[in-house]
Amino acid sequence: MITIEHVSRSFGGTRALADVSLEIGRGQIFGVVGQSGAGKSTLLRTVNALERPDSGSVTVDGVQVSHLSGQELRAARHGIGMVFQHFNLVGNRTVAQNVEFALEAVGRGRGDRAAEAREMLDLVGLAARADAYPAQLSGGQRQRVGIARALASRPRVLLSDEATSALDPDTTRQILALLRRLSGDLGLTIMLITHEMAVVKQICDAAALLEHGSIVERGTLTDLIRTPGSRLARDLFPLGEVPDIPGSVIIDLTFAGEEAQKPTIALLSRALDLDVSILGATIEDIAGAQAGRTRLALPADPEIVARAQAFLTEHSVAVEVVKAA
Ligand SMILES: Nc1ncnc2c1ncn2[C@@H]1O[C@H](COP(=O)(O)OP(=O)(O)OP(=O)(O)O)[C@@H](O)[C@H]1O
């Protein structure tokens, strides 16, 4: 649905994006994470063609948006909704008028706007507040208006720029649940940028880590957490600093899907007649399936470590030695 191919973009001497390629499937919810200045906003802005790449191309729903201008560009942008961190609502217009304003911008006739705005507000569960002004709403309600407005042009793609960063954790969860429901109901593809791993964990099917303008990791969440050494996986399941335990090798195990339900560590202990110490564990719901990480201390005996690694790998558990003997 969104294909980014070899996109580079510099501002003066600053390389914001360096040869970025990314494929986001239809209906997928894709998270782009990275530190401040990594290039996330620039990347998002190339998708709705607010930013033109110096080289490379961006295609959205079969249309190469990076090479359009004028009327064609405006038409392509109608297929792409945008949700912002600070909502960007017009303060002296009611909730309904904010949505109607967006409908007007995409050329809807005056007669249809009120009913369509009502329909959009229904979608986000805010029809009852249609006549309120933004200042009378909570942050979560304002973001619902922001989402209703983004849906006005009936886009196929929704871009979210830190949409929940100004919200508290409970409201964040509600807004993300709404986005997930809308993605399912309307077949929306969502690309979101965030610096919060909790957002990725709750809503994303796949994610990419951007660093100094380059993608350093990408994949579905399930694949990432199975990848030993994945930084995204480590951030999704933080187990903290690796302790220094003399005479021990420390390994991190990552479980996903069915393996997360099995008593693998008990089986390991029994099969190898081994005393294992569990130093930390975390288990969560990822992309609708259970996944988790466990940190173990094993005796610093190369043969035992090799046998444990072989046993775990055989049981489809990803193993990473985080502290060797
Ligand atoms: N219009 C611009 N003019 C000059 N430099 C820019 C412009 N837009 C972005 N940059 C620079 O490009 C780099 C990437 O910026 P970008 O805003 O894309 O990063 P980001 O990951 O979204 O950061 P943040 O999370 O802080 O928003 C930064 O060094 C930034 O200063």
C-alpha cells in the first residue's frame, strides 16, 4: 500500500533520510520509531508529499506521490489522512464544524456536509459532543475529533504523527484501540511515528527503527522478537541491566506465540538436569499473541551452555547470550 524506495532527503548539510526503503502492506499498522532527530517526521512527510525526496520514490495505493504536483497531488493527498500530536483543531468552531471544514476542503457539497460530519463523529464515538467547542473537550476527545477530521476525505491511508504523545496512558490506550478498530472496519493502512514502545506494543503489526536517517531494523513484531539481538525487541521487553554474576553465563530467551504457553524452562531444567536461575521475565500480548522474554543464569560451562542453546533452539525459542563467561 505504501512503498518507499531508496528515499534520501537532506536539509543543507543535514542528512535527514539516507536511502530509506520500506514496504507497508494494505491494512497493516506500521510503527516507525527512533530518537529525536532520527528522521521520522521527514519520512512521514514524504508519504503525503509535504516533503519531496532528493532521490528515490514514494508510492501510495499505486500512485507515485513523490513525483506529483498541482491537481494530481491534491487528489492523491485526499487518499491520505493525517493525525497530529496537538490535534490542530480550530478553536472557534464546534466539533461538527471542524469536521465539516475538512469535508469542505475535499470538495463535499454544502448539503452533504452536516450528515457526513455526523457519520464521521459516530465512527469515533463523539456524535453526542458535535456542538461542543474544542476547549470544552478532554485531550482524548479532541484527538477523536482529529481522527474524525482525518477520515473526512475517506482516505485509504492514515498517517499519525505522535498522535498520543500528549495524552495520559489510559487515554492513549483508548485512542489506539479506536485506531485499531477503524483500521479493521475501514480497511485503513496506518503508518504511525512514535517514540513510545508501549504504542508499538499495543497497536502495531510491524515496525522499523530509524537511526540517523537510516532504517536499522524492521519486521513484524513477532519476527522482531524472535530475532536475537534485536534492539526493538529489547525495547519492547525491557529486562534491565545485565547483572554480573561470577561463574555464570547469562542468556535472554524470547518466546512468541504457542511457545509462550509452554513450560520450556522447566523442560530445559529437567532435560539437562540443570539448575537454572530466572533473573527476570516479562510476558505481554503482542499483535494478538502472547510473547515474552526471560533472562536466565546458567553455569559457565561451555558444554552446558551449548546444550541449553541447542535445546531451546529446538523448542523454537530465540536465544541470545547477553553475558559470556
Ligand atoms: N525543514 C527542515 N529544515 C532543516 N532541517 C530539518 C528540517 N526538517 C528536518 N530537519 C532536520 O532533519 C533531521 C531529522 O528531523 P525529523 O524531524 O525528521 O526527525 P524526527 O525523528 O521526527 O525527530 P523528532 O522526534 O524530534 O520530531 C533533524 O536533524 C532535523 O533538524
